[in-house]
Amino acid sequence: MSSSPVFNNKSKVYFGEVLCWLSYLLLKQFYLWDSGLPQLADIFWPLFFMFHILNKKFYFRQLDSTYWLTAFIIYAFVVDVAYYFFFKDTSFIMSILYWIYNYTIFIFVIDMCLRYGKNFLRLTFYGFCLVILLQFFINLIVPNSGEFRNTGSFVNPNQLGYFAILCTSIILFTGDTFKPNKNDLFLILGVLICCLYLINLSGSRASILAVFMLFFVYAIQSKQKIIIFLFGICLILMIIYGFINDNINKRLYGEFAKETYKLSEEASGRGYDRLYNYPEFLLLGAGQGASDRFTKGDITGLEIHSAPATIVFSYGVIGSLFILIFILKVGLLQIKNLIWICPVMFYNITHNGIRQPFLWVFLSIISYSTFLQMRCNESNETK
């Protein structure tokens, strides 16, 4: 391995990079157009990324996880391009662009972490605190569209709930990586309250279950006992509020109380039945696009509403193995790091959130933390 400023936490992030990174994070929550289309931050990002790579020497190749993600991106590119030439459907091209876009997010964060160490993590911590606080005030000020489920600055309520889970996961993980001071702890508590408020407004069942899982992960991993205690109190208050509010009660808890509720119906409604309705695609994949090809099942002509099922069906066993090894390399089979991914991945069981860039920011930070632990262990062994 070539030398890099992995342990040089005194290295300061340039003001231009600070401004661009914070601007991207703040803009990413504003959806001006329909879902699936590039938003304002997405248009800005390629310019910033090109400026970054033209002026820097990348260090991301030092991480094993990047090799496996690169292998998956190449395989996904080949599959989607092949299906594009066969069906002439531009949705395959859009899928390729999304994969490349999120790949650049991942390697950018890795590079910044390797270059600036915990200074960049602290910057990212404060950046995401600003992001979620801004979304909190947006939902306070901007009136809802009329339904009880808020969308905030997004297009649909599920995006708001997923956004809250991702931001909170990143804040808790990065805040636990460096030693937070007293003011940071108050900030973390404020962010947790905002997160629970936004999840309640979104009415997302997957988000409410994911935040409970996040609480248990944080309780196991963190040493901040006061934050854990107050986090638990906030969750209890959120449950009470959910039962008191008729709309939220019906949405979050009423569905599970129905005698007619069946897990199999929920699975088929999310598109899992496509896996056994079209088994011929399970080896190499069906590509991610032209969903109108699939006329069997409950969601005819629509994308699968599940990230794992989307990966398996779109890119087959080969692509799924690349992604699985990538996830394992992110945590390097260390339960301490892998367990942090569980709440976000739990949400993605019933939603396809793999296109959200904040997911890849989270995975890259965990990957860097794993790499840092590995280097520390190697350093201790040589002493």
C-alpha cells in the first residue's frame, strides 16, 4: 500500500471542499421534479466531482470494499447495456447512470476520509445535523398537502422517512467515531427528536420499525448512556403519540392488527413474487429497466419495491454475490460495524432505496471505519 494521510487527523479540509460538500448535502433533500429524475444536487455533483479528481490523487484503492463494488458496477453496466440494445428502453441507461453516480459518491467519501481522517467525519457529522434540522423546520413551516402523511421537501412520504433514518444513522455512527463534546451530545439529542418527529409525519411503517432497530444498535454499540436513555424515552413518547393520533395509529399500527393481514400478500405486493414467476433471470439477471415486460404478479409493469429483490432479479446470482461480498467487506465481517447497517437494510426489505446517495455515504463511512480499525490492529501487532 502507498502511504496516505489515514492517521493525519490534523489535516484541514480546504474551504472550497467544505463549501461544496455542505452545499451538496443541504441541496440533496430538495426534490423539484418527479422521483427518478435528477434533482438540483444531482446536477451540481458531477461538476464538483470532476473538479475534485482533477486536483487530487485518489486513495480509495486502498480499501478492499471498493474492488468488489467496482466489479458489481462493471457487471451491472454490461447487463443493462445488453438489455438496452435489445429493448431500446432508456430506463436501462438511467439505471446505469444511477449506479455510476452513487459509485462516485462512495469513492469520493472514501478518498476524503483517507485524506483528512476524523476531521472530515466531524465535518460530515455537522453537515448532516444541519440537513436534518433544516428538514425539521421545513415540515414545521410548510403546510402539508392535505393528507396526514407529510412529504416535506420530497415527493412522497416514504422518502421523508428513509431520509430521516439515513441521516440519523450517519450522525450516530460518525458521532461515535470521534469523541463528542458536551455540545455535540446536546446536538445529537436534538437530531434524534427531529428524526422521530419526521418519521411520525411520514407515516412510514418501515421507518418506524427501522428506528427501533437503530435504537437497539446504538444501545449496544455506544458508550453515551445518557443519549441512549433519552433516545429510549423519545421512542416511548413517539409510540404514545402514535396511538393517540388516529391517522398515525391507523397507518402504523392498524394494518398489522387486521386479521386478514398476511405476510405473503405483503411480499407479493412488493414484487417478491417476480423472483419465482420469472426464474430464468435469476442466474444472470433481467436488468433494471423495461418493467412492463413482466405481466405476472401483483405489481405488473412496476419496479420491485425491495432493494435485495431488485438486486437479485436485475443482476442475478453473479451480481448478488458481488454486492454481498461488498457489504461483508464494508464491515470486514466485524459484527460491530456490520450491525450498524441492519436498520437501513431492514427498511430496504420493503422499499428500493439503493438509489439514495446518502445510503452510499453511510456505507463508505462504515467502510473507512473498518479500514481504520484494521490499520490500528496491524500497527499494534508490529509493536
